[in-house]
Amino acid sequence: MNISQLETLLTISKTMSFRKAGELLNLTQPAVSAQVKSLEDEFKTVLIDRNQPVTLTDRGQVFLDHASRILSIVEELKQKLSDLNETPQGHITLGTTSSIAIQILPRVLSYFQNQFPLIKTTIHSMPSSQVMASVENGSVDIGITYLSERNPNVETSVLYYDTYDLVVSPEHPLSGLKHMPVEALKDIPMIMLSPDTLGRRFLDKIFRKFNIEPNIVMELSSSEEVKRMVEINLGAAVVSKLSIDNEVRLGTLKRIIVNELDMSHPVGVVFKSGRYLNSAMQQFLSDLKGMPEDQFISSE
């Protein structure tokens, strides 16, 4: 059974004529007869009484009722597929770090959802090192994270660049400093990100390079948790520069510049190579890649 056979039966029921049905469907009368005969053979029943005038049998009427519903569903499907081209819709699951989710995504999503209200988003916060793996295994559709590792199974696009800064509480003994050499970090109680995060891996490389054995007093899984501990003066920390803009502006954290930490780190969008991108994902990726860098890094 195929769609054209159902359309033929529906047209015959309306015209009560094989010839007129053929004219409307641009088919020869033998072709119309063959399509009906094929349906009757497949379902082992007689659908049309071929005496004049042509009428549906009782079984043909039951068949027509179902055929009409099938054709209605097909038309609805065609319309929805067409609508997707005009008005993107669907659901997107985003994976990112808590800092990006708090500092960056609100500006991006407020614009995006105003433009495309039929697209819904779910955000999963996770350590930076898990974002790429979550995209690869399909648990999230799109990731936004630091692009420090190459992965042939995902596609990436840089959105903006971030750096790391040393921060302390206003009550910290070093809060009055503007600059500090990296070697001085060995004498400071440090609150660190957990070893599986990309920020921690970066800092560990810096410590190894300068033969620094840090005095780690606490390890936490996200920059947001680290900042809260620094604010109550439990230690100093190295975190994303963009993630501390609000705290520095409010005066709850003090930034100390360490030149050796002033290295740009690309932050970008990632999605699995070769996967099907629904219209929502296509639109989101297109808008995200098209945004100027200051859309991400400018302060509120």
C-alpha cells in the first residue's frame, strides 16, 4: 500500500468514476483501476462496486475512513515539516559549566528565545572536562566550553576568548595588591578547582612550569563554588576572568594580576560530528556563531 493508492481511492469516492478520478489525478483509467485492484488484492477484499454508478462497498467505506485519516496525518506531517523551514522549533539540551551558564547564557538565551519562542532549551551544568564527552555520547545536543582538547568526533567553533585571574577576599592580607609574581602563589593558601576540570589542568601546568608546590586547602567542582569560598576569605583562587566581573564590580572579590596567568583560552560551541541537526539546533548554532565576541564578554 502507498499514499498514491489511498489518494486514488479517495478521489474515486468523490467522483464516483474511474475516468474522472484519472483526469483529476493525471492518471490513465487503467492506472486507476490497477491501483484499486492492488489495494483489493493486498487486503483480500472488494473495495469498489464497479457497476454504474461506481460506489464503495461497505468494506470500501471502512477502508476509506481509515485512508482519510492516514492522508490527513500525512498532510499534517508535510505542513509541520514546511513550518520548520519557516519557524524553527524543537528542543535543545545544552551542556556547559556553571559559570558560563550564569554569566554568558542568560544574555544569549534571552535574545534567542525572544526571536524563536517555539524553541525550548534545557541546560545541564557540569565540570568543563565533561562537556566534550557529554556531546560525544549524545547526552547533550550542544556544548559550550573551553576548547583546550582536540576531539575528532566533535565539531567546534570559537565564540570568544577568556583568561584566568587570581582573586582574594577584600579581607585577605593581599587584597591591596594590584600585581603579584607567579612564584608568590606557593606561599598562599589556595582554593582550587577539582583535578578533572580544564581550569585546574591549566593551573597545574603553570605550577609545574615554575616548580611551584601549591598550598591547596580546598578543592571544589565549579568556579561558582570556588568564588563563594574566596568571598568568605577561606583562601585565594585562580578562576575565569569573565566569571568574576560581577563580584569585582560589587566589591566582594579583589582581582590581582599575575602576568603568567594572562593567556587567552578559546571558549566555543561543540556538537557531535555527523549527527542530524534539527531546525532548532541549526538555528541556535547559526545565531551563536554569528554573534560578535562582545555579546559574550561585555558586562551587564
